[in-house]
Amino acid sequence: MTWLDVSTENCSIQRSLGVIGEKWTLLLIRDAANGVHRFDDFRRHVGLSEAVLADRLRTLVSAGIFETREYQAEGQRRRREYRLTAKGWDLYPVLIALMNWGDKYEADPAGPTRIVEHLACGHPVEAVVRCTHDGAVVGPRNTRAINGPGAHLIPA
Amino acid sequence: MTWLDVSTENCSIQRSLGVIGEKWTLLLIRDAANGVHRFDDFRRHVGLSEAVLADRLRTLVSAGIFETREYQAEGQRRRREYRLTAKGWDLYPVLIALMNWGDKYEADPAGPTRIVEHLACGHPVEAVVRCTHDGAVVGPRNTRAINGPGAHLIPA
């Protein structure tokens, strides 16, 4: 069974994109990771309509990526804010990998808008792929993809 | 200038998604990384129409992520096939990070369809974020995001 014979329906990349692949969704996750939590702040900063934002926030909450907390500003009614869950924070390597690639290939000459630095030493961070066993940093040349236990044939 | 005041127009995550964020685009890159190179193979395996596929392939070639090579099967006319460039292969951490997250949260009980293993030892690989200076594996708790040189205010 070669990759061309394997159904992509349950491919994990495809499944991930099924959850976070909609336009704006990853940008809301980016903003939440940068401390944005409130509806109006998301709306103004990411630049989308109330209806689209409300829809994407619902999707993110029902996917378990955002959770809501109540807050109450003085003299105002109670509102909900949106925070990343552990599942949401687990997208951190996805965000950094996208940022690194954009910094390298798509940034303005002035440079990136955002730098993520290691608190302990102040140097920037990077997403890499490594072996879970020996920790070696690897790339496409010294890895290979094989079928996993969930691989099944494309239905005829 | 807090993150909420910074224009997201030139954010590197947003720029990356501007190139690879369209539906199907990352799935075509996934397939190319798994050895799929030909129009009809992409079409059947990823499951999209000729028109959409042709459009996405054009986008990927003009973005410098795919390049074309001619090939000629015996007794057939010359055709083009599509290969990842160095810029395209630099999305490897994005693909692995999406795969890891999907494996963890969205896979079927049977397990993942695909395992990427380190050739040298046969163990699976993972995307991690590390410090470019001391190599420490880091997460949101021991890093912080600060404005970079390209950060500018949202136009009034």
C-alpha cells in the first residue's frame, strides 16, 4: 500500500487543518498566544466582522482550543474572555514554525513584526524537527514517512 | 506599543498563511513531501477538481514552493511534474508540527495514517521549539514575544 493508495480522510495533517485551517482561526490563536483575550480586541486587531469572529470563537471553544472565563470591568456587565487551553497551547510549534518560515521568506525588508525569545538568555527561538529517541535535529533527507496503524485503502 | 497596537498586515504568521493558508495548499505540499509529483496523482489522491488543482499548483509554483520538471512516459506526450523547492522543503517543521498535533488530538482510535521516522534509528520524529543560542527546548512559559524591527502602528 503506497501513499497514493492510502485514504487521506484520517490523515493527521488533514484533520488538524479541518480544525484550525479556516481563514482567521490561526490568527485568533496567534493573538490569544500574545495576550489578546477579549471579543472587541480580537475584532479590531485581527480585523474581522462580529459575525465571523463569533463563529470562529464558537468553533475554537467547541474544538477545545479556547475556553471562556467570565470577567467584569468596573461599572460594566459581565463578559466572557477567551483563553488558550492546553490543547490550544500545543499549537505553539505550529505557530513558531509558520513564523520562522514567514520571517525567512515573506517578511518586509525592515524585518519581522515579532520576535519570540528565550526568557533565560534573550535569544530567539526556532521550530525544528528532532528524533524522539536520540534528539538529533532531522530533515527530509534523513527521515522517511511510512504507513501508520490507521492507514487504510481509499474506498473503491 | 503593545501587540494590540501593532499592525498585523506584515505579521510573518499572517504572511505565511497568505501563501499556504488556502484550503488544499498544505495538503498538496504534504503529498509532494510524500513523493507525489504528477497532476493526475494529486487530483485523485487529494480529491479535488482539475480547475482547483491547476489553480493551486500555479499559486505554489509562483510562490516558489513547487518547481516544475518535464518528464515523458513511454509513448506519451511530455508532461510537467511538480517538486518541492528548498523554500517548499523549509515547510517541513510546519507539516510535522501539524501532524503531531493531529496525531495527539484528532486521530482515529486505530492511530495515525503516517509515521515519520529517523532513518538512523527508526524512531519517530517530533517538532519542537528550541532556543537558537543554547538549544534548550522551550514553550510558552519560558519564552516571551516582543516587537521586532518591522512592527508598526495600525494606521489610524
